[in-house]
Amino acid sequence: MKTKTLDDLFLDTLKDIYYAERKILKALPKMARGAQSAELKAAFEKHHEETQGQIERLQEVFEMLGKPARGKTCPAIDGILEEGEEILDSFKGSEALDAGLVAAAQAVEHYEMARYGTLRNWAELLGHTDAVNLFQKTLTEEEATDSALTKLAEGSVNKAAVAAA
């Protein structure tokens, strides 16, 4: 059996995040529809647009590597998104819904930040300089989204959930 290399792991992780981003792209409109706060709804819509660009950047990386852009099932993102669905269903109509949606969205963002940070570092080690820049651009967007979600949670969403209690 052939020994697996960092190149193999890099490609495997790239397929993982490609699958994840495509699943996230499908989930964001549903989260936006479920959000009660106009600000949260707008944040999900903005991130939907960003996610489309992130998928395009991943496709560029696949092209640079001479590989087809194919995803690989990612149980982690499936589970995180399933938790978000449960929050949508269980807390519909509740003042706590938006707080739960922010928490679910941040779980997604943290997963993505972990993946993109790792891919950026491995791309650097493997000499994929153009990919490093693409991963960094996406990582910066994910960090900004996470920060915006934190501000939203601390500014109004969590307080609204407490006030209704």
C-alpha cells in the first residue's frame, strides 16, 4: 500500500471544505428566512454571496493542482448544519431563535477558519503560493463574519433573548 503524503492530506482536506462550502451555501438562505432580526437576516444574505466567491476560489485551487473540483462527504459540517436545523425547528417563534442561529453560524465559521488556516499553512509548505493567497482571502472573510456575528450577538440578539425570558 502506498504511503500517504501531505499532498494527499492537502487534497483530501480541500475536498472536505469544498463539500462543506457547497452545503453551507444551501443552508444559508434557510437560516436567513428563519432569522427574526433584520440585521441577522442581512448577515446571512451577505455571507451567502461571500460563500459563492469562496467556492469559486476553491475551484481555482483545484484547477491549479490539475484536479477536478470534487467534494468528499464531511460528517463534521453535516452535524453542525443539522444542529442549526434543530435550532430552527425547536425555537421557531421564540425570542431565543436568533441567539441560537448566531451560535450555530459561529460553529460553522469556526470549523471553516480551522480548515482554511490549515490549508493555507500546508499550501505554503507544499509550495502552492497562489493557493496560499486564496486561502488567506477566504480565512480573512470567515474571521470578519465571525466577528460580525459576535457583535450582533453581544449588541442585540442575546439581550433580546434574555429580555423575553
